[in-house]
Amino acid sequence: MNKLLVFLFYLLSSFCSSAQQRARDIGIEIGVMKPGAMNSITDVTGVKVGHQTIIRGDSIRTGVTVIIPGEGNLFQQKIPAAVYVGNGFGKLAGSTQVNELGNLETPIALTNTLSVPVAMDALISYTLKQPGNESVASVNAVVGETNDSWLNDIRGRHITANDVQQAIANAKSEVAEGNVGAGTGTTCFGFKGGIGTSSRKLPVSLGGYSVGVLIQSNFGGVLQIDGVPVAEEFKQFSFSDQLLNNVDGSCMIVVATDAPLDHRNLQRLAKRAMIGLGRTGGIASNGSGDYVIAFSTAQDLRIPHRAENRTSQLNLLNNDDMSPLFMAVIEATEEAIINSLFAAKTMTGYKGHRTNALPMEQVIPVLKKYGRMVPR
């Protein structure tokens, strides 16, 4: 029994990220715009996030994260959406229909590379079982991924449809970060990556809209935090030694907003999220699948599966009013990636591979050196 208690304590201390600090907790205020109340993608009304974290034995380190973009039957009342491909080395299921029709009809699932099919199957089953969908014969399930094979026995394909269903059932407004869900086995800039989130709230004079971002970080480059060249200070960055030469992996970025945007402007918004990735030092390497899925929760823009009229009249944000949203998504993406690093903890997994957490005892002095920490 004592051995069991020790093991459980080890699991809790090693893998639970909920108690980990975020960037703003230690005085790192990225960007100039104000975050939302929770500084999370769920600051956008109606959005919920659920995780299913799978840690078993010494080799299974994986999971599922599900983003529910709105309330009600998503298939019957679809949501405007767009996908932007930063680098296409990935398996983003459902992306072509999203960009062809400009809408989203299922939750978004994130998982590992070889579990995309089972996650699709689970989302299809979830949709078919919803009341009102009894005659549905085609479902465009949207599933993104990153490759967690360094820490996880990915070939074992341990994700099940039930795991995806549990992530949906677990969805709520509070978003855990770090070693959770689809971020359980990921690596970022040579350190432990994971799930991260952030948001921005525009002032009323600019429309008062919210932009929220959730990311699954699993990529490489030369880490910067709020403009500080942390990797250069550490002398630890991609292509600097044999241990960091593999910068492939991927980054999934999900962007939510309540601004009234159609597919065209959602795609423009999604493009700017890649700038946020670049501001952290990410390079979108040859083998990195870097995708952005953006959607709008504006109620007036819901798209009925069976329209009663031939035409629609929509109130959409003007192009000239998009720039504040562009800045918001850049800042929120940057901060979400940094939050994923700050929240993640050291993990040992498949074949004894170990990925260390970002060493905050070294990071904080560097940030202070460059004057980037606000007193707390």
C-alpha cells in the first residue's frame, strides 16, 4: 500500500499541470491588449474545452483535447469557420470541406498523429446520436494532430473512441494547460510542451469583441519569450547541437472569436495566428504540421443545415475593422504557446525518453535581465 501511495504521489507531482504558473502569474505581460477574464479561449461565449489524459505504465503518454465551439446541435446550426495551412506536413481531417463550405459542423478534436481516424469515428458517432440528426448521412469531423512519438508509444494507438467521448463529456470553461489531453506527450523548443491558451478583449471603442486561442505545442525553433532571446541566452536552440536538430513535430492552433466574421475574414484572422507562432521563435519546419482553425460564435451567423430561404442577409464586420482582431490573435497565440511551456512539467516516457520542463529558475533571471517582468 505504501508503494502504491508513493507511486500515486509521483504521478500527481509529475503529470498534473493545473497548479503550474502561467506567464502573467510571474509578471510576463505579452503584448499590449488586455486578456479576457480567464485569459482563455473560453472567454469567447459558448466555447468549452475538454481533456482526456492517458498516462499508463512507462510508455503511454498521450490524450485527446476537444474544443466545443458553441452550444446546441452544431450539425443543424453550423458555425462559420476557416482553416489556414502554415505548413502542411500533417493530417488535419475535415479541412477541405471547412474551406469549401466555410463552416464547422462538429466539435474540434486534437490528438496524436495515428489516432486521427479513431477520433473522427468518435466525432461522427457523437453527431449521429444527437437528437435531430436521425437522417444525417454525411458528417465532416474535424480532427487535428501532432506527433508525440518521442514520449508516447504512438504505434500502440492507445486512444479509443470512448476517450474522445470522455473529453467531450469533460468539456467546461476552465481550461487545464501543460501535460494534459492532446498535449500530454508533446515537446516544444526542446522542452516539454503541451496545451496552452490565452485571449484578448478589444475595448468597446473597437467593437468589444473577444479573441481566444488554444494551442497544442510540439514544434521547434529558437525560443523567445516576450521578445527576450531565451534560447540564445541558454545556448540551447535548434541546430545548435545533435540533441536539438529535430525541430519537426507540429502546432495546432484553434482560434475562436465572437466577432461577426465569415469564412473569408476568418481565414485572414487565422493567417495572423502564424505570426504569433513566429514571435515565439517557431520556424514551421519541413516536417511540422502547422495549422490554424478559426471560427466565429456570432449567433446571427449560424448556418442552418436546411435553409428555409434561398438567400441570407448577414451583418459582417468590415475589412477596415479587422486590424484590431489581427493584433489580438497574434498576441493571444504567442501567449498561449508560452503558457503551454510554463505549465508543462518534466516527463519520462517511451523507451526511457525524457523531456525536461522549461527551467524557470534559469528563465526568470533572463527575463529580469531584459526588464520584461512586471512586479507582482
